[in-house]
Amino acid sequence: DTEVTQTPKHLVMGMTNKKSLKCEQHMGHRAMYWYKQKAKKPPELMFVYSYEKLSINESVPSRFSPECPNSSLLNLHLHALQPEDSALYLCASSLVPTSGTGELFFGEGSRLTVL
Amino acid sequence: KNQVEQSPQSLIILERKNCTLQCNYTVSPFSNLRWYKQDTGRGPVSLTIMTFSENTKSNGRYTATLDADTKQSSLHITASQLSDSASYICVVTVQTSGTYKYIFGTGTRLKVLA
């Protein structure tokens, strides 16, 4: 199984809503990532979890709250978002540096629209 | 500053033609370089990985090269197909402090026309 599964594929929410994006992988990867991607731009790193602990937060606003409940799951909780937060949110996973070459496996993404 | 630059920004070619995409990087310490293909609205998919000692690697109609001295890589697509229309992203991996750091290029948007 070499898949990273993201749900939902599409999400439309108002600025006062609370929603969550979910990501799951069963490749035994202990590093998981959230990226944000705007149209015609490369993915921008938001958060990195290593062994279920937050290791990198790229100064992301607190209206985005990541959570890693176990080694296979990664969530991104969304609250009080702004229209400019509309983007494709990509989850990725990789082996940690001592275990491989660090190939990033991406999910299909969750397309978020904030009204 | 770690940086990855790609050219051209966009490219339009006719079906069955060849094309070459370029990636220049200033990244240290270099671990490896990958080319990803990203269809619109989908997640990127890895095409090839190049480590420091590798010069050329092929994956079907895709051939990647790496010149570690000049810090340049290229992706050559042979006999293009309509399904090759996508963004191609060059990603250089840096390994520091027990974690990987990925430096993304700005991508090349390829359009293949019938």
C-alpha cells in the first residue's frame, strides 16, 4: 500500500465554520506533512510531524491547528478561516532520515473554498 | 539561501515532440533531487530520484540528468503524449538535524497539443 488518502476531496466552508481535513497512510512512515498550494504555485510547507510530535510550524496562523493522533493519521482543524485561505491542501508522508531517501508521498489533496 | 529555480515557466509543444525542462539549485547540504509530475488539482507524483553520484536515470519516456558540479538537473520527455500535460516540479532534499527539508522549485507547466 503506497497511498496517502485525504478526505474530503472538496470542502466549502464559511468564515465562522469549524471543519477538519483528514489524512491517512499505512506505509509505516513516521514523518507527515501539511502543505498549502495556491494555483500555479509550488506547495508551501505548513507543518511537519515526526514520530507524532510537531517538529516544524512554518509560522502558520492559529486558525489552522494540526493534530497527529497516531502514526497513521494526520488532521488539520480549521476555524475562522479567511477567503484567502482557499487553496489545495496537500498531505504528504515520508520515512525519517535514518530509514531511507526521504521520498515524499502525496495525497490527492483537499480543495478548500472559504466563502 | 536554499533555492531551486526552474525554466521555462511554461511550455507548449505538439504531441509526439520531445522537450527538456531545466532545474538549477543552490542547496546545501544536498541529499537528493526528485522530479514530480502534478496534474491539475491532484497531488504530485514522483517520477525520478537523483542522488549525488548519479548522472542519468530513466523512467519510461522520462529521462532525468544531474550535474552535481554545476548544480543543474534536466528532465527530458520523449515522444510527448497529451497525458503529459501537467506541472513538473523539481524538489531538492536537504537532510538536517534528523529531519528532511524539501526545497520546491516553482515548476514548469507543460501543455501538449494534438
